[in-house]
Amino acid sequence: MDRIKEILKRLISINTTNLPGNEMDAVNEILKFFPQDIEYKIVDHGNNRGSLVIEIEGKNRDKIGFIGHIDTVPVSDEVSWIHPPFDGVIEDGYMYGRGTSDMKGGVTAMILTALYFIENNITPPHTLKFVFTADEESGGLGVRTLRDKELLQDISKVFIAEPSDEQIGICEKGTLWLSIHIKGKSSHGSKPELGINAIEKLYEYINKLKNTLDLEKKHPLLGNSSYATTTINGGVKTNIIPENANATLDIRTIPGFNHEEIINNANRIAKDMEIENQGMTIDVEIDNNRPPLTMDEEDNFIKEIISVYEKLSYQVKLKGINFYTDASQLIPYHNIPFVILGPGEENMCHQKNERIKIESIERMTKFYISYIVSC
């Protein structure tokens, strides 16, 4: 327990809020936990941003991957926290701080798992690859760069150590963020017929796109897809018909939804409305596009995990993850078995007074080691 607290506290003390990230500071700190002769590779993304891969050679060539991101979301209200967000204060078995649950707790479990084999001079049955990524909370620069540099292509199955309430995450929702920009025509507020009201057309566009989605369709673990207008702005004055209006849309999709189809509909609706309203233009920008992912619960990888859970007398419960993870930037390009499984509570992600139960990190570390040696 003391070692868990020490590692996590040191990670929490490093401010890797994104932006700017400064993940290279965390990379250098992680390496301090390991002997100097380990096999590792740092990928420098510039501007003090970096990702790290540590590899432990096993008895066979199959490689098990563990992925955890080292950036966190920002702290906007530091003075209102119970404890300072970068102090790693422990109270009632929990450590408080930004990133404790999402996901430096999972990173701590990865570090402890790697150290178990190194310090005990144990050659694992499979080669192990511990991947610490930058920028998961934004564009996924870390995992995308590692993927494009072909540093992840030799992984045969992967654990995403995100907080899953220690439940076995076999699917995650997709994310599609769109920015909509409409340029209409201004006119005097007393003569709206002489203009094209960009705000009104924006609302029309938003509703038309929403109507193309089957939001009633339900997934047994993820529930329904969702469609939310998250920002909107336009207009300059009460008595001027607005010429410009902008909005952002956050669309979360369950498996079975095709993002390319949604994007095609978004562009088609824009073109149709431009034809109907000569002189108006609609631009659609894709800000984030991560497809939904799912694993068959009968897959051997999932069965192996369940078997180890049962041996450890852990409660077996399958889970759907509503947020996106680094898996969304890897699995569509490198189709391997994956699971989202790590310490911490999903509901603690991005929250004020974020915390993690120290015992949860201990339990997940024990599971990771048990899985490695028995499967």
C-alpha cells in the first residue's frame, strides 16, 4: 500500500493538465521508478510533450499491451477543492487529486505490474508492452503517433487501464464532434424577409440532422446514442437579422452506428439547404471522430479475464464505457482483442475532488499480474 501511495502521489504532483500537457515531465518521472537498463522508447511530440513505451521480454513472441494516458483534464476551480488537486492527499483510504482516477491510478497499477516482473527477476510467459500516452484527453496525439510509427502493431491483445469500477469493459461509445458554420444574409430587423436568418437556419439544420439518427435504438451495456448541441452563437444586435451563426454538436454512438453515414447526411443536408436558400452557405467541420467499439463476450480474451476474476474471487460484471479511450485510435486500425479494465470509479472522471481508493489500485495490480502469469 505504501508503495502505491508513493508512486501515485509523485505522479499527481506533476501537473499534466491538457492543454498544455507537459507529459514529458511524467515520462521522466515514470522512468525514475525503473532500473536504467530496461528496454524503453520515448517518443517526443515537441513542446515538452511525450509518450513512453517500456517492454519486458517474455518467453514467447506474443505481446500483451497495457495502455494508459498520462495527461489529465484541467482544473478550473482549484480553490473549491477539498484538498489541493496536485498534493495527493490521502483521507479514509482514498487519494484526492486531479488524475487520481482518470487515470494515474491505472498508470500506477501498470508501473507496479512491470516492476513485479523486473524486481523479482521473473520472465513473463508473454512479452509485455507498457504504453504511456500523451494527449488522450484531446486529440489522441500520443497513441496516434505510436500507432503510425508502428510501435503498437506487434501487440496481440491489449488492456486499456482506464477507470472501469473494476468491471470488465467490453465496449465503448463512439464520439463524433461536428462544428456547423452558417452564413446567411443580414437585414433590418423590421424587414426579415430581405435577409437569411442564420440562427433560424442553424436550428433547422440541427433538427434535420438529428432526425436522421435512430436515438431510440438501445445497447444492452451502453444504452442509447445521444445528440447534443453543446455551444451556439450568432447575431450582433436585436434589430439586425443575423448573418452568421455557429454551433458544435456532440454525438455519442453505440455499436452499429456508422460515422461515415452520419457525416454524409450532415453534408447532404447542408447542400440541400443551400439550394433551398440561395446565397446561404453551410460549412461542416469534423472536430473529433472516434468510432464505437465492441468485443464479443464469448471471445477467448474475455473468457480468460473472467476466469482469472473468478480465481481471485472478484465479482464478474461486464460493462459498457460511455467515454472514449485510446482504444478508439488503435482498434479500428489494428483489430486485436481489447478490454477497458482499470482501477477507479468512472464517475470520478473530470470531477471536482477527484479521488481513487488505494485498495482499487492494489486489486487491479494483483489482477494484471495474475492474468499475465496464468494466461
